[in-house]
Amino acid sequence: MNVAAAFIFFTRLPLWRWIHPAPEAYKHVVVYWPVVGWLTAGVSAGVLYLASLVMPVMLAVWAAVAARLLLTGALHEDGLADFFDGFGGGGSDRTRILAIMKDSHIGTYGVISLIVYLLFYTALLSALPVPLACCALLCGDPLAKGTAAQLVNLLPYARTEQQSKAKVVYDRMSFSEGIVTVVFGLLPLLFLLHPFYWGALLGPVVMFLGLVTLMKKRIGGYTGDCCGATCLLCEWAFYLLIVILYAVDGTYLSATYLG
């Protein structure tokens, strides 16, 4: 039921019509966040590949972005906007930061963050050959979700459960749950990308540690918006290093990876 709860929570699939997880199951959904990433990544990569057969790569990438937004209901993008609104407009006042992030209205920082994020996201994927971009998507989405899920193990929740937007506070993972998250986050990378690209793991790790430090300093913990923002920014950092690695030795990769 925890897996079903994760798909209900993180996507817009109408599974709730047939499956009714107990409220307690939603406290463990981050454990299976990378599993959901397998679905969202698969849809994105599939749309990208099929669309690239009939349209320019840039338009195909935008089609893939649109498909994922429809599947997730822009849940993480909403978190990204709220995160930048709060941390950008709240100064060093913890209470004000949390209040701004909870406000349903989007501000200047949020709008700019979404525009910049989406432009860079599509530019990065468009800079890669389509097969490599598809594999990067299949790896980057679950990896970013698995990385962002570690927030619940390193930081306390910054609000009370009653103050939470979703009325859910994630439980810290047990050792076995942590293994599940790591395995499902890393498996696509190990099987779909040439080892030359495994160095791109450094991007999400550095981004994650930087965000954890920022959250701890400014609000003393994390929120749901922080999780969504961390997921997207870690994914962005992964693609950035993939593009850099490809630019460094594109000839080698074309011969050994793309065949």
C-alpha cells in the first residue's frame, strides 16, 4: 500500500478510485519516490524519443516536459516556485520564510525560478543526442528523487503536521527503507549510462548538500516545498554534468555509448 500511496501522492493517476491506502501509508511515500520516478522518467523519455522522430529536438524536449507536468500535476514545480519565493523574499526571518512558502500566491522569485529552470532544463537536454538525452532522463529523474528523499533522514520537518500543506509529515526511513530508496534511485544509472557518465553523480550530491546547509541555517528543517525544489535542482545538476562530460569527450562517447 505504501507504493500505491506514493503513486497517488506524487502523480495525477486516478488510482485513488480503486486503491485506498491508510493515512499512515502517506508518511512513507518518499521511500518509493524513485519508483515513481521510473514512471515519470519513462513517460518523459518515451515522449522525447517519439516526438523527436517528427519534430526538432527542442520541441520534442518541450513535449517531454509537458507530458511530465501533466502526469505529476506540476507538483514539484510548485514546490520550486514556493521555495524560491520563501527563501528569496523571506530574508533571514524563519517565520516569514515559512509563511511565504505556504502562501498559495506565486511571487516574483517563484516566477523567475520557474522560467530559468525550464529554460536551462530544456537547453541541457537539447544539447545531447536524443538517445543519450532519453537515457539521461531515465536515470536523472529517479536519481534526483532518491537524493531529495534523504532530506527526511537529515533534517526535521520545519512545521507541525497540522501546519503542513498536505497534512502529512514524512517519517524518517528505516535502514531497509533507505536501501530501497538508494537501489531504485541508482539502478537506472548503472544499467543505462556508460561508466564515463557516472561522474555526473557529483552534481546532485553537491546540490543536495548545499541545499541541506541552506535549509538548516534558514528554517532549521525542511518542508514539502523544499523536497520538490531539491528534487528538481538535483536533477538539473545531473543533466548539467552530463552535458559537460559529453562536451569534454563527445567523440569517445559517440563511439562507445551511442554505437
